Amino acid sequence: MESEGNSEKKLSSSKLKKGSNIIPLTGAAALLTLVVSLAITAINKRRNSKRKDLPGCNFRVNLSASEILKLADRIIAKSKEVHDAVASVPLDKVTYKNVISPLAELEAQQFPLVQSCVVPKLVSTSDKVRKASAEAEKKIDAHISSCSKREDVYCVVKAFAAKGEWMGPEARHYVHCLMKEFERNGLNLTATKREEVQRLTAQIDELSFQYVQNLNDDSTSVLFHENELAGLPAEFLKTLEKAENGMFRVTLKSHHVAAVLELCKIGKTRRLVAMAYGKRCGKANLSVLEYLVQARHKFARLLGYSNYAEYALNPRMAKTPSKVLEFLEDISSSLSDLANKELAMLKELKKQDEGELPFGVEDLLYYVKKVEQQEFDLDLGALKQYFPVNLVLSGIFKIFQDLFGLRFEEIADADAWHSDVRMFSVFDLSSGELLGYFYLDMYKREGKYGQTCVVALQNGSVAFNGARQVPLALLISQLQTDIGGIPSLLRFTEVVSLLHEFGHVVQHLCNRASFARFSGLRVDPDFVEIPAKVLENWCYESFSLKLISGFHQDITMPIKDEICKSLKRWRYSFSALKLKQEVLYCLFDQIIHSAENVDIFELFKHLHPKVMVGLPMLEGTNPASCFPRCAIGYEAACYSRIWSEVFAADIFTSKFQDGLLNQHVGMQFRTKVLAPGGAKDPIEILSDFLGREPSIQTFIDNKIECSLWH
């Protein structure tokens, strides 16, 4: 089970109004200086008439349902026109200007228009508009997919690539990416093999959907008497359905399972729930997964790869399955000693509570939480009082302004889809150059997308005539609005999530790639989370944590030093065991997708005690049957979250830890890490910034140094 922190991804005493001129001082600034001259200057109101008048901004707001569908049709028609024109170029007449430039400019021009059609389904207050947006997205996706399979366009692009015309490195990379995209769709194969690729693609999609659908349809529940649920709060028990015999019905939905495994004092109950959860769709999904993996291997072989993992990793930073397996095994073995110490502590605690009953994986969450409650003086509920939303925002803006040399200006009366939505311009602090814009859509409302995320609305790019299109981003969050005059207060995990997503906003806006394809967040999927993961660290350092905190009734009272230290220790508590559990699933995912004829059940049974320092797989369970990430979305790429965290730790500790607002280092990060975007190899980017190749050692050292045993 994932913790709340992992699953969320996503002040003054009254709410800061959209008409105010300056965001208030952060807690630390107020406490240390109480001088207006040191106030946060990150946000100054700027009076613009309407968002549509902003230079370089082509994203369209508040389209009606009919306007969305008409725009989608125009997008498709224009795209077809450009692709037809490129396809008509004689193979002996191909040039950069008549082949590559039209395709690149089409991408740049159409991206904000496409987003104008598809983003309303996430944020619009109108059900009719959301439905039209979803319909437009299907039409546009189908068209884009068909374009990537056009043999006539592929032949022309291939002829240009073979011509060897001189290009700059970014243009050369763009042509390479075009070729790879066509060929990963099978366009370099015979017609017969292409048909087989399409058949396998459809089969893979169907099997992936079936695997997830089986889990969604599972309605298994377990009945317990009230005394068997000891430790669970009365509020939780009230949410449970009661059977006719008066027993409580615990479903196998994640929020029920997590509550039982974390809070229930009765070991037998925890075991029964964990076993039922691990048995879901056992036979059905095991069979589906076996067929799915076989189909993926066949698909990859048709495209010239030895196995599916080779196909999946080829365009990613990790490159090869052997590299991923080495990475995961190095992480796991390096943390084995610490994991053994952590497990010994948990076993001893269970022995004190429950006697000689053996410790199992079903006991991990409960005893980890128990130790954390004993070791750390942390009341996360009370901690919310130190994180009023507007003070947190002002602190984040202050950090990003000082660190990256930026200036934020709020745009008054911006054209938006809801009155709560705010819009900002972002400028380079030194030169005054406009870098881009972003929207903040912070608060929950009916019909709005339910996760915290950043959406690119327009990517930066440079047209063939030299004109630059500026980036535009949207940060969507799910915060509670102010109620009865009480300001919206954030859980600490929400603070971390908000700073992480602001990291993506800055990543999007500071990207200086010339091609829209490499701009914004369109970077290597193994790399995209690294900058935001780096910036999460500011939530765990006393100096920066005080900048984003202050008691909601008196913002001159920031969070205490002892709490800051406890939060950092809490972050690393039992981190070896937690990480090894994730490594276990990542290894499983990588092995089944890099080797054929693997006995899936036996593989998990073998890996479990090996990775989990002797803890066996729970008897009767089959984790492979209820592991949707390897079925859809993250197949052969489950390792990527750990990969990002490892290299982010290296960057933060090596460059930022001793100077949290060191603008010299921050500007190097902005120019060397954020600016290249997807136009440069990620390992080259990180090596250039660090002055060496990135390493896993810092990540390991941090885990050990911040553990309970250091």
C-alpha cells in the first residue's frame, strides 16, 4: 500500500483576495525582519485588460461546446493539409524548408489549439463543455495517431534524413525523433508485418484494459466483529456497511485496506485483509498478464528488439534493461543492512505486543506507524495550522524568485473559466524578458479533475522566421476553499505536493528549446520528475520550511526548529524497507518484460524473500494479479520513480544543501538543467551541471545518515 504522501500527487488571517497588491510576508521573513523593504516582491499586480491580449499566447479560454468541436475539426483539417503537402514533395527535392520546418511549425502552432479543445474536460464548470472536450480529444487523438502511421510522410522524412543536409544539433535531434516515431509504429516494416504490429497493438490494449477492469469489478469484502477492528477510529467504522448479522464489511478498496493495515491492533485481522487483497483476481489476471507479456514480446520482436523492455527503454534515459536491473539491484543491496535493522526493530515491537507470532508483510504498515508515533513528536493534523494556503504560496514564490532569478506578476481580471482561477506572468528578474505565463486553479469544485498536476497549455518554440512563442502552464490542485472566514489550511503532504508541482511550472517556463516537441514538460520520461523532486527538498530544511510557514492566527510565528527536524527524520523513517518493497515490484516488472517464458507466480515468490530481507510472500496471495502499473501505463518502466528520486538526491545534496537560496547555483540549474528541455541527452545535462556523472551513492548515504540508527 502507498502512504498518503506517495499517493497525493498530487497567510494572513483572511484569504488573500485577487485584488490585493502584494502577497504578505512569509512567516520567516516576518519573524526575522518585520521590515517592509524585505517583503516578498515576487508578485505585483499588473493591470491588463484581458488574457487574450497577452503577447504570444494562443491558448483559447471559455470556448463553448460547439466552438470546441468546430476548432477540433479545423485543427484536423489544417494538420491533414500540412501532412499532405509534405507527402507530395518529390523525394529528390526534399529540403529542411519544405519537409521539416512545416511539420515542426505545425506542432508549435497547433499544440495550444489542441489544448484549448481538450483541457476544458479537466476544468470547465459546464457538463456540456466537458463532454464536447472529451469528444474533441478522441477525434484529435485518432487523427494524430493516423498521422504517425502515414507511410507517404515517412518516406519523405526518411529521404531528407538520408540526404545529410547540415542542421544544428536540435534540428538533427528533431529529425531523429520523427524517424523513431514512424519506425516505432512499424513503418520501416513490410505491409504484412505492419498489419501484425497493428493486430498486436489492439490485442495489448484489450488485455491491458481487461486486467484493470477485472480489478475495478472486484467486489470482494471481508466481515469482522467490532472487537476484531480494534484500533480503527469510530469515524472510520461509521463509514463501513453492516451485514445482516451486524458484522462490519471491509471492502478491498485501497482506502479500507490501508486503514486496516495501518491502524488495526489485531494481527489476525490485518493478515486476513492483506491476504484477501493479495488474492484479488488471482487466476483471471494471472492468465491475462501472461498473455499480455507474450503479446508485448512479439510486438517488440517485430520492431527489431529482443524483448519488450528493450523497446520500452530505448527512448528513455535508462536505455537498457540490464542498466535498470543493475540500478535496482545496487539500490536494494546497498540498503540491506539498514533494512535488516529496521525489520529487527519492528519484529521486537510485535513480539512485545503479540508474543511469538511470526512477523509478516501484513505487519509492516502497522508497526512502522507505531514506531513513528513513538519516535517523532509530530501531530500532522495540528501542523496544518502553520500552512495557510496563501502564506505557503507566497513562500514558494519567494524561494523561486530568489533561487532562479524570476519575477512573478499577477494579471488582473484575467480571462479564465472560474472566479477562483488566477493568472501570472513570469519574467527574468535581470533582463525583464517575458518567460511565459501560468494559471493557478487551486480549489476543489464539482466536475473538476480530481488530482494535483501541471498541464502544459502552450509550449515555447522558435518559428522558422525567428518569432518566439512563449510557454503557458496550468497548475491544478484540490485544496479546500476558505470556510466561514477560516483560511484554507494545508496538510504537510499537500505542501510538498504543491511545491513539487510549482517545480514543474518553473521547469515548463524556463525551458528554452527551439522546437515545441522538446519544450515545456516534453522531456525524457525518466528525467521529467527530477527537477520537481529536487525542489521537494526545500520542504524538509528548516530555513526554507520557515519561509513557507506561519501560524494562521499570527504569521510571525513560523514552524519550530524541533518540528522541522522531526519532519526530516520522519521522511527517512524505515525508508530502506519501504524502498525495498517498491524495488521488489520494479524488479518483477523489469524481469517479466526482459525475459520470455517466465513463471510469473514463481518469480514473485522467489524475489520476495530475496529483496525483503527474508520476509516471504504472504501465503495464498499472488501480487502479480493485482499490480496494475505493470499492466498499463508503466510497463517495463516502474523503476522510473525511484530513478528520479535517486538523481534528485544527488543534485540537491551536491549543489543546494549548503545554499538553499544560492542564486548562482540556482541560475546554473535553470540554464543547464531546465533550459535545454528535451533537446539534449539527460545524462549529458546532469553531468554538465554536476561536473561528473550522476551517482546513486548520495541517495544511499542520505538514507543511512537520516535513519533512526545514525
